[in-house]
Amino acid sequence: MNILFEDEGSFKAGHILADNNTSLQVELPGGKRVKVKAANVLLHFAQPSAAELIKAAEEAAAAMDTDFLWEACPDQEFGFEEFAADYYGHAPGAVEATALLLRLHAAPMYFHRKGKGRFRKAPSEILQAALAGQEKKRQQALTVERMVADLKAGKLPDEFVSMLPQLLYKPDRNRLETKALETACAESGLSVAALMQQCGAIRDTHEYHLGRFLFEYFPQGTGFPPYEMPSNNNGAQRPDSHPLPWGEGGVSRSNAPSQPSGRAVQSEPSGGRGEGKQYGDGEGLELSMANVQAFSIDDAHTTEIDDAFSIEVLPDGSLRVGIHIAAPGLGVTPDSTLGQVARARLSTVYMPGRKITMLPEVVVERFTLAAGQTVPALSLYLDVAPDLKLRGHETRIERVPVVANLRHHDIEPLFNAETLAAGLAEFPFSDELRRLWELATVLEAGRGKAGAAAQRKDYNFHVDWNADTALGKGHVEIDERPRGSPLDMLVAELMIVANSTWGALLRDAGVAGLYRAQSAGKVRMTTVAAAHEGLGVDCYAWSSSPLRRYVDLVNQWQLIALLQQTPPPFTAKSEALLSALRDFELTYAAYAEFQRGMEHYWCLRALMQNARDTLTARVVRENLVVLEDMPLFMRLPSLPALDRGTRVSIEIEKIDLLDAAIRARYVELLASDATDVALEAAEEGEGGE
């Protein structure tokens, strides 16, 4: 005797070897013996053989019309043998009953299973919905098949056009387009980017890499929402829609001796009415004019000029040194549209050839310390003795006339270590720069940092977007510039004085601020005025770049409130301040990583643009090297074990701009030179900009 039984959702037939009532010993057609529970047996039969039953039943089941079976079956629950008797009009044979069972089992949308060998007819509305779903899936499968064929043929499917950024940067695997793209990549052996480039979706590799960043951090685009232009308080009346949020005052002084380290000294608000700032009729604000000739020091492409300097030589040989910081905080309030824009962006984004400003360019132009303008500023005046020791300081809110914007490429050939040693030639602001540099050397020594910083290289990237090249739009030039020049040190030391002095001013007054702290080599943002060991100061609050960093703008708002003796916009435990700190730290790091990535990309472009194959590099560690003339780091699996700083010759094997990847191999060891080159990746400059 043979049986038909169900085993894990499938049907099998075998010959009974032993019947133990609750279970049977069965031999399958292949000779395998299994134990079958009696409850799983669906049919006993003598003919045909177990080996023939399933094959014959499958052939018979294929000829059955499922729709007819659904129409013919009873509405109530039924067993397959009962229905087979009605269907055939006689007691069914083993093959007939099994064929019907297989057909019912293969159509779960039509027949719902209710037990072993038992079914119930699906209600009409449920069946129609299921069939519609099945048809939809069939059509979707055809659509995916068509899109896959288009992609493999190098044609971009029409459905892809409106959702290219999502497909490239954050694909949704539940969408048909993503399924088609993944299938086409698997079948073609190409990456998503390579396949999309082949289909014409990626026409420019720079725009592809930039697009990834914009997709994540600027999903609504880089434009600005409608806003009202803020007053720059340059004698103009403030619109009614921009009431001044602070009261009166505006001067903070300290005549206490400064610490040799340049740390901020105790400073108490004077509360003096109109000393640094005065009011008109209550609707506008007028600032007093500073009696200085301020000048800035920046690279050629800087438009957000946050800082400028002035110096006055007094009759006794002492100096009055002014550090003037642009004051957008006087016109932009935390809750204004522009304040919220700055809060959302948190920083200007820099990359070779482009930048995405934190504030609109027209607003930057209104507050930037551009030559020929008189603009509002927070001014820190240092009282410097003839021996260059700090005797005190004073902070004022005022209008500052800017007479010059000195640029690195113009000044550094005239003002550098060699010209300082030989005696400076006469050029505009040569005397001011020399005196400020002499002060900077004293400040640096006071922090215990003199001569401690190894000179590293900086690089300037210049991209000519008017040039169309075979590699895409833009021709790049990379200029090497030693970091730590006298001009760099001058700016850095004065910024350290400003940031540490104003940080201490907030701390000592009990006004909340956002600080940079460093301990055990780890730099972090904090609301606590902790020491910055790397700079050698006991507190350090970024305040010198309010046009391009949100934390500086926050600290400026707090400083203005302190100087005006009014409640500050933020308290130390306010969620707004704490969330700004958290978001800034994460976003600023992401922006910096993006900048490094784009610099890496443009280094690759420069190599391809200039058809350079053989390069000189220095060992950083293990198999990591950096090129001598550009900040391009790469791994060389073929590099032998060599000491750090060893010069080697390498040969480029392949550059892939789409993946921003380079493959090179070690060629030979080169003779070392005496140049002291630091090999660390570019780090954040705490003191400068």
C-alpha cells in the first residue's frame, strides 16, 4: 500500500513498510526511509506506484482551470477528495484526487487552507483584490525588467530623471527604480555611480561629489529664505521690524596688569552712558566713531572679513593696539530670520573654488570689514607697555573705519622671516606690521609656545571655473604656502588674545558662552570656561569670526548684552545654547571632512590635468604617504617598511575621479633633504582663521 502525505508544505508519496497506528514507516521512491505521522497522511492508494503518482498528478493539475475550480467549489469548507468527487462526477482515483489537491494548493489566492487537505473558497472581493495585487506585481516586474534593459544599454530610464539625487545618494530599496538599478549593477558588474555615469546621469564628477554633500546638508538648496535687511548701525535708522534687543552702555575696561601668558584679565563693565555707544530717538542706534585706521590681513579670496587691527604709538612709547571684530550681532538677532538661518547652517562651508556662506552675501557685505567702509565692530583695545607687556584692556562697541585689506600674496614677499631679519623695507603698513609682530612674539612666549610649533605647509586652491577641460568644468592651480609665517603668527596671536580675553569677560561676569577646551590632547566644545592646554590659556571662546561661525555669533550676542548690561539671549542651561553647541560640533566636523574630501578630489584633478605619472612623496606611517607638493595622502600596499619622513618616488597606476580614488606603487627610495616638513593631516587652526 502507498500513501500521499504532507511534509513541511510539500506533498510526497511513498510505500508503507510498517503501520504503527500513530505513525508509519515509509520508503520514498529514491529508497530513503522516513517516519510519517498518521495525521499527515492525506491518501492511501494501491495504484499507481508512489514514484509515478506525483508526476502524473502534476501533469493533470496543469490542465485544470483555476477560475473554473473557484466557480465550481462549494462556499463552505471542503476536503479535496469531496470536491474531486463532484469535479469528476465519480469517486476519484489517486492521480485525480492528487491532481486536484496540487491545483488547490498552488492557488492560495483562490482557496484558503483550513487544515491538511481542507480548503475554503476565497470571498469574491478578497480574490479580486488579490488578483489586482498580483497583476500590479506583474506589471512592476515588467517595468523593472524594462528599466534594467535600458540601464544596461546605457540609457537612463524616464522614471530616473526626477529622482536622480535620491538614487545616487540615498536609494530607497522599496522603490522599483532602486531595485532596477541594483539588478542592473549586479548584472553589469558596475558600481551605481559608474553605471549612472555610463547612462549620462553624471556628467561632471565635481558636481557628483558636491551633490552628495548638498543632498545631506542642504536638501532645500543653498538659497536663503526671504528676510529683511538688517541695519549695520552705521548712523542709519533701524526699521521698526528690527527693534534693538539690548540696552545702553557699551564699554568694558580693565587696567589690571595682564598675565604674561596673555590670558584674559578681570574686567568689569563701566555702565557708563554713551561712552562707547549712544542712542538717538529710541528707534535707531548711533555708534561713536573710533579714532583709528584699521586694516585687515587675509588671503586673496576672503570676503567675510571678520577681523582687522589698528595700532597707535603713544608719547611714552607705549602702544594702543586695537583688535576689531565685525559685529553682525548688532543687526541680526537670534530669533530673526537671519538668526535662524545662521543657526541652521552653523558655519560657512569651504571648498576649493567655492563656498556656501552662513549668511547671505549682501548681509556679509554690510558687516564685513572691507577697505573704504566704516562698519560697526566689537573692538578690544590692548594697553601695551613700551616693553610689550600687557597692562590692561578695554572693549568697546563702535564704528571702525577700515582703510586697507592687506592680502597674503602681496604682503608675504615683503614681510617674512628673512626680511624681518634683514630689516624691513618701507611699504604701506610695514611699521604697523613690525610692531604687531614684535608684540605677537611676546604673546606667544608668554603662552609658553614660542618655537614649539613645527612649520607645516598650507595650500591655496585656485579654480578657474571659466575653463572647460576634458575632466570637466574648472582648471585648478595649487599653491604651496608655509604655515607659521610671521604674518600667520601675528594674526593668530591677536586672535588668541581676543578670544581668551572675551571668554574670560563672559566667565567672570557669569554670562553663558561657548568655549573651546583642550585637555589630554582632546579638543571639545563646552559651556564651561575650561583651559585650552594646546594654546596655553585658561579659557578660550571663539568670538572672532561671527560672519562665518555660529558659535562666534552667539558669543558676540552674549558680549553685547554684557556690555549693554541687559539680560543675555542665552543662559548657561538653556536648551537653545546646549543644542547649538551639540549641533555645531557635529556639523563643523562634517563641513571640515567635506572640505578635506574636495581638496583630495582637486589634487587628483591636478595630477590628471598636468599628466603627472611619477611623483615624490614622504612616508607618514606604515604604508601611508603624502605628496611633497600637495596635500594628497594615499596608501601604497607596495611600500616597504621605512622611517617616517623618508622621501620616496611613486608611480601612478590609476586615478578614478568618480570614486575620488588613486592607486599608485612604490618605485624607489630618494635622498632625504634638510627641510623640516610636518606630515600630519591638516588640523584646525585654533588661533587663526
